[in-house]
Amino acid sequence: MIEQKTEIIFNREIARDTFLMGLRSPEIVARAKPGQFVMLRVRPGIDPLLRRPFSICAVQDDELLLILYRVVGKGTAIMAEASGGDSFSVLGPLGNGFALPDRHQQSILVAGGIGVAPLLFLAQYTRTGPIQLMMGFGSAAEIIALELILDRTMDFVIATDDGSAGHAGPVTDLLEARLNQDEFERDAASIFTCGPGPMMKKVAAMALERGIPCQASLEAVMACGIGACQGCSVKTSSKEGQTYFHVCTDGPVFPVMAIDWNH
Ligand SMILES: Cc1cc2nc3c(=O)[nH]c(=O)nc-3n(C[C@H](O)[C@H](O)[C@H](O)COP(=O)(O)OP(=O)(O)OC[C@H]3O[C@@H](n4cnc5c(N)ncnc54)[C@H](O)[C@@H]3O)c2cc1C
Ligand code: FES
């Protein structure tokens, strides 16, 4: 884990309230794995006091760390105002990351909104096996153009809640349709998901019902990011032994069967 001051190389709005930031950090880039995250201190001093967690969305040229973020509150509003040449203190890479898919497995990546961030790094990193990306957004204005982030093309489908682009309805409809296709080979597939809790709960249920391996990258409000504050616990599915995980150090990625989705 590295803590360093990193220079912002660019910071641009690429969809409604959604920004892509490039931070120069060859040291973190060299260690980064898909599913890991960094904690950003968006301003020196005490306001806001806490670092904010962001998934590593992609890396570029062995030195740029890409963060894809939505403006939702004070910290992310400060980030949106930052320009090239400014700098942030970054702590990372943190967390466990995804267990990578087997060579011949088909990976189905199911993203809800900004939850696409860690899945794009997984897609960038995984050069073997076919990948299908399913992305759900509120509306067309929130859709993220993949070519702005990735140096590879991939098969993708889109759903929007208001029907302004792609399938009208939740992204889980797309997953269900795929899993129900006659030619779908469940023994050769893995599902990876990140997004709002209710969406991941539904994805987890579909995967568990069909016995398809599935990993979910969970979100939790994080004060420290390093296992020291107990603030990010989630309930495990275990009836004995460890009953809570720290999302920051045990995760943020978990096999869906390890989590109590009803808690
Ligand atoms: C492992 C991990 C990876 C993440 N990756 C990304 C990412 O790639 N891109 C991205 O845009 N966001 C990501 N998030 C969420 C991001 O950390 C929060 O959106 C951010 O901290 C909000 O900061 P703020 O100061 O703008 O909001 P605040 O002013 O602190 O809060 C504004 C609103 O956001 C909610 N919120 C605050 N923190 C979180 C959180 N951790 N999770 C969910 N809701 C929160 C608050 O409850 C409140 O409703 C990630 C969170 C985790 C735990
Ligand atoms: S964020 Fe402090 S223990 Fe996880």
C-alpha cells in the first residue's frame, strides 16, 4: 500500500454528473489489480475530514490511474472542480480485487450506474475468454462511452430505467434473458457485478439459483479503508465462525454466496 501525492493529469465530465479523472502514479498502477480501490483525500486539512474510496477504473501507459466518479456530495463536488496540475493525496491500492476468470470462461459483467468502474478495469485486465458487459443507467444522459476509457472493444448491452436508450427496465432483465437463452452454457460462465445493493442482490439470487460462480464488489461507507474503524461491516452468510466482514480489507469483492443478502 502506498500513500502519495499524485498529480491530476485530466479531469473531465464524460456523462451527466460523471467525471473521469487521470492521476499520475506509476507506483500504484504497477500494483493495481481489478476490483481494488484507492482512498482520495480531496483537500488538505479537516474539511472534509475523511478520505473517499474510489475503484480503480482503468490504467493507462503504465502511469495513469483512472477514476470514474459521480458527483453525489461534498467530496465529489470538490473533485469535480479540480484541474490538471492540481494534486490529491492517494492511498492504495486497497482491498482484495476480483479472482480472475479462467482462460476459457465467458465473463458476464453486470453494472449498475457508476458500479461499472471496477468492471471496466476487470475488462481491461482480462485478455482471455469472451466478455459481455451489461450496463444499467437511469437515462441516456448518464451512459458512459467506453472508448473514452478502454483501449479494447467488447460486446456490451445497455438498459435504462426511463427507456431513453437500450432496453427499458433494469439491467437485471438483460442478465435474466441471457441466462435463459438455450445456447447459454452455465458451466463455462462467471458473473461479476457492482452497483446498487438491490441490483446486486437480484444478480446474486439469479447466479445462486443456477449455480453460476458470481463475485460482487460491495460498497460501504468507509472512514479509514484499512480495517481500523469497523465502519464498513457486512453480514456474512455463515451461521458459525466469522459473522461480519470488513468491506475494506476482506473485500470489497466477495463471492455472492459468502454474503447475507437479506441483512
Ligand atoms: C470500495 C468502494 C469503491 C467505490 N468506487 C466508486 C467509484 O468508482 N466511483 C464513484 O463515483 N463512487 C465510488 N464509491 C462511492 C464513493 O466513495 C462515494 O460516492 C463518495 O465517497 C461520496 O463522497 P461525497 O463526499 O461526495 O459524498 P458525501 O457528502 O459523503 O455523501 C453524499 C451521499 O453519498 C452517500 N455515500 C457516501 N459515501 C458512500 C459510499 N461509500 N457508498 C455509497 N454511498 C455513499 C451518502 O450516504 C450520501 O447520501 C465507492 C465506494 C466504495 C466503498
Ligand atoms: S473502512 Fe474502516 S474498517 Fe473498513
